[in-house]
Amino acid sequence: MHVITTVTEVQEACRKARRPLGLVPTMGALHEGQLSLVRRARQENATVVASIFVNPLQFGPDEDLATYPRTPERDLALLEEAGTDLVFAPPPEEVYPQGFVTAVEVKGPALHLEGHVRPHHFQGVATVVTKLLCATLPDLAYFGRKDAQQVAVVRRMIRDLDIQATLVVLPTVREPDGLAMSSRNAYLSASERAAAPVLFRALEAARSLYQQGERRRGPLEEACRRVLEREPLVRTIDYVALVDPDDFTPVEDLGDGSGVLAAALHIGTTHLIDNVCVGAEAPQVLPHGTL
Ligand code: AMP
């Protein structure tokens, strides 16, 4: 496994690499969620590139950039074990050198939910993902459904900019108690960690109402909120929303179609997000351990 820290070197390595080439962008502090993407990329590509970059552009001024968990040595060992060929782990000044003034702004799906709570977040995501796609020119790029809105933003951007990469979206990997794996789970105290699965339980409560025949946004969102409101450690419910999976606008009545039920909350100072698919083609979640 090669570890590369400069853009020029990663461009050159990817130009020479055997195809197909799969890219897995990450912010490190790896867990089974991101590693599931690497493993899938390994099955489907001759060359697997993973990036580790805590992207300052996607953090707001009052967010957790400084404290975001960083475990570089452990990450490299895990990536090697998962069969990665190239790791691109640049310092911030390599990605955003002096004079950098360009931003990629996606509207549409970036305007709602997380885009509302974190105003510059998706512009930061779109800019860095564009840079990673341009530097590595992957055939396939792997993303997790855990960040369903990010997937919608990147999908729209790839279409709009005619980027020649195929997006591969993989299911959310969960802890045995249902909590979606996330690097931010490390922030939770023991009591917060014990409370955190309420997010998935709440989404599942709405999904079970869907399975009983409910298709309207109001009752489905309400079912989710009711569960969240019963948990005293939930400090704020940032949103609960039934949305269209492509443009993330609200869906009033699902009918025969499918949607994403997305929710975000703060437990203490930790921002947690999760979502489930509801409707026709709702894919199964992939449990890690037994759910
Ligand atoms: P991150 O390092 O948190 O930016 O995540 C890197 C990639 O891994 C993104 O495409 C995420 O959607 C994906 N990912 C993060 N957590 C999970 C999870 N629990 N299950 C599946 N994919 C995940």
C-alpha cells in the first residue's frame, strides 16, 4: 500500500494505475462503515484508492473541526488490511493552497435539512469531492447511504458536471443496538451512547407505521418525533423529514413511491444524523452484529 500526500503524486499514480479504479473518500477515524466501502471497492476494482482528509471547508465556524477524531496510524493499518492500494492523505494546505478561491455549489438537494442546519456544509463537500474526483479520475466512487443527502448532492453534481464516475451507494452499517456507525460516536459519554440508538428506533417506528399502510408525511414524521421526544438526553431535534431521495424536497404522500425519512439531533453537543428508506424499493440495512 502506498501512502501519498501530494496532489501531483496521486494524479500520476492514478494515471498509471490498473483499471477499473475505485475511490473511497473518507475523513479517517475509520470504522466498519467506511471499511465496508473499501471492501466493496476491493471486490470491484483493480486499483483501490482511499482518501483520508478532514475537510475544513465542510465545517462551520462553531463546529468540531479542531476536535474531530484523528487516528492516522490505525486508519492506515485498517486500510491495508482491507486491501487498499493507494491512500491519499494530504495536509489541508495541499488541497487548499494559498490563493484558492474556487467553490462548487450545488443547489437542489443541498438546500434542505443538513444544508439548512449547516449552511456551508455541502459546498465544502461538493468542492472537496470534485477535487478528489479530478485528482484520481475513478471509474467508481463509493459513498455510504448513512449520509443520504450527501449522496443526493454528489449524484446531482456528477450529473450536472458530466463527471465520468459511477456512484456506488452502500447500506448503513450499524452497531448491534442499531446506532449508525459514525466517527462522531466517539464524542458520546457512556450515558449519551446508551441513549443514542433512540435515533434509529424512532426512524424504525415510522417505518413500521409505513408497513401498516400509512403513506402521509405528517403521521410518519410524527411517529418518529414522538419517540425522540421521550428521550431526555436528546437536547435538540434538528429535523425529522420525509423527503424525495433525489432532490430532498418534502413528500406529502408516498403513495406507491419511495422516500427517505431523515432525522438529525443533538445529544449533548454531538450532532447525529441517520435515515431509513421507505417505500417500494426500500433496501435492507446491513447490520453489523445482530440487530
Ligand atoms: P466519513 O469519513 O464520515 O466522511 O465517511 C466516509 C464515507 O463513509 C461516506 O461516504 C459515508 O457516507 C460513509 N459512511 C460513514 N458511516 C457509515 C456507515 N455507518 N455505514 C455506511 N457508510 C458509512
